[in-house]
Amino acid sequence: MKIVADTSPLIAFAILDKLDLLEQIFSEYRIPQAVFAEISVWNKPFLVP
């Protein structure tokens, strides 16, 4: 299965320290340039409920 990743799920996986699950679940995934630019900001604030 192939997916195109959006920012919110990638941030959620990163917070949970589970980005490796993407490789386990999906055979191929793409991160658009705009999403990469958004998630690459160092010390970007996020909300944790």
C-alpha cells in the first residue's frame, strides 16, 4: 500500500516515537515538499492534550 503523508499524522507518530511504523505498515510513502518544510522546523511548538 502506498500513502502520501500529511503533517499531522507525521507529528503524531514523532511524538509517540513511532515513525518506524510507517516502514512496517506501508510499502511506500511520500512526503510532499511543503509537508517536509513544515515538519522540519526545529523547536516548533505543538499541543499535547
